[in-house]
Amino acid sequence: MQTEVLLETRISDKAGVEIDDVRDVFTEYGLPPVVSPARPRSLHVHRPRVAGERSVYGMCAGQAAGGA
């Protein structure tokens, strides 16, 4: 069973600083020293689709757009 480690303890260990220093930063910026769940976002990513026929005769390197 995995025990839960406080956020301030994990930050302190990772940054190599005292826990009191981490708490001071939280207090200075008005941050609660807890892990909050991810917030829902209104952004939705949709994959763009291109209609048409595929061709192996696309533009090659060094070839002008006009096909010349």
C-alpha cells in the first residue's frame, strides 16, 4: 500500500530545500499546500480532415507549383 506524501514534502525533496522554505513560498503567493484535481477545460481538439483523392504525384522537391 502506497502512503500519501504531502505536496510540500515532495517539493522540498525534489528541490533540495527545507520544508519551511516551501511553506513560505506557498504563503507568499497565497497557494494552498494541497494537490487539486485537474480542472475541466472548454477546449476541444478536433482532427482536421481533407476531402479529395490521394495522389502519388504530389509536389516533389525542387518542382514548381505549376508542375514545370
